[in-house]
Amino acid sequence: MKIPPRITRFGAAGALASALLVGGPAVAATPTTATAPVAHSATVRPALHVKAVGDICYSKLPSQAHDTLNLIAKGGPYPYPKDGTVFSNREGVLPQQKSGYYHEYTVKTPGSPDRGARRIVTGEKKDEDYYTADHYKSFDLVDRGC
């Protein structure tokens, strides 16, 4: 299995450009219809509503999420065949990125007969790890500094 990239390739300039283009590491944009009338024939661009991604302290994650993050740091082996596969962000909750930017990993749920709803989704940047307990409906960026 291909190990997803986990380091910033473009340095500070790339990080700044990425933050400016996609609204930073913890937001995603969703277009809506503009409602203000236009007095001229210029092209109307839709207004943007920003969905915030929450954050969670590393110490507040369930122990199984710590296990998954440790496996990711080591490069596996992973307990489920879908671990490490591309996460396509169809829900649009995470910041918009190119295809293949995000990868998903299962966080075991004790007592669940299947993979359960908990996941870690990683981005290409170092320590860009998102936790979801509700199967991609919401995400929290893991904060390792608290």
C-alpha cells in the first residue's frame, strides 16, 4: 500500500498560498446563491458560507484513536483493508483539496461488529489529522499542543 505523504512539500510560501486559497487548515467553503441585486452586467459570483471544523485536544481522544495515530506514524500495519485509502471529502466538511490529499483510517469501536463510525482522516501536512466520531458528518482537527 502506498504511504500517503505527511510533510509539507512547499514550505512557508506553499502553506501561505494554501491558507489563502482554501481558507486555512480548519475551514471549508460552500457556495450559496447571492441575494443582492446587481446594477450592472458583471458576472455575479456566489457568496460563500464557511463551515468550521472543530478541534480536539489529543489527550481528549479515545484511546483507540491514539492507537490509530501511532499506527499511521509507523506506516502500519493497519487492521482493516480500507485503512490508508483516499478519502474524497464528498461531504465537503474538510477544506477543499486535490484528489488524493486526504486518507482515512479506522478507529476501532469496542463492541462494534464492523468498522464502526469513528475515523482519523489525514492531510498531507505534518500533524494534519482530523477525528470524526460520526462517520464524516463532523470533524475535529487534532491539537497536539494541549
